Amino acid sequence: MRYFFALIFCFNFGAFACGKEDIPFVAFAINEIDSPEGYLTFNILSPVMKGDFYLNGITAVVENEFIVALDIKKDKEYKGDYYSSYLSIAEKHVEKVKVIMAYNATVLDRSVYAFCLNSAEYALKDLLSVEPVEKAPPPPPGSSVEEGN
């Protein structure tokens, strides 16, 4: 069995990715209000789907410092189908943060996964330089906006 796993690691992990690689994909980040404690807060917006797969997780990484899984919730502020994740970090880390978005869920509620290793890695500074999509109009007064995740 261990020879099988050793053989797997000899292959490029891209070989295990499922779906189309050349799908247009727009993720972006916005610098939110800075906290008084000296932290910077970022709203990372990622498309709900990439090709045939749904987002199942977002991780922020600073090499040799931290790896943290971010909470994802449905975004209602921007046009399109996005998830929103927040990250508050010290300013010294902004240039070093990598954001990894995993797209391996086969259903919207993320209850079924495919073993595909579909992920996209971005530098936070690159996500901040992407032009945000247009904001959605506010809901009518008195309407209930469902929360969803």
C-alpha cells in the first residue's frame, strides 16, 4: 500500500484535477475598514462555482507564520454569485498572504465532494488589484433577505 502512495506522489497533482481549466474566473478582494487595533480587514469574494464544481473551502496562508481556514457565506452585496470571506491581519503580512480557493464540491450545500484537487491560489495583493464587480441594488424596504451559506 505504501508503494501505491509513493507512486501517486511521483505524478503531477494537476493530473488529478477534474473539469475545464480555461474557464473565466473572477475572484477579488476589498480592503474594509481598518480596525483600531492595527489590523487590516479584507473581504475576499470568490465565485460560488468554477466550472462544474462549487467552492468548498478558502484558506489563507503566510509561509512559516500561519494557515487558517476562512468562513464562507453567501454574499448579497455584489452582482453575481459570490461567497464572502473575511480576513483580519497585521499590516506586515499583507504582501505575503496567499489565498487558496478549493472547488471540489459537486452540490451547492457542500455535502458531496469529488477527489479532484481543484484549487486556485492567489496572492492577496493580486486579489486587491482586481476591479470589483458592480454592487447589487439594495433589496426593497421591508423584504427579508435570506442568509444562506
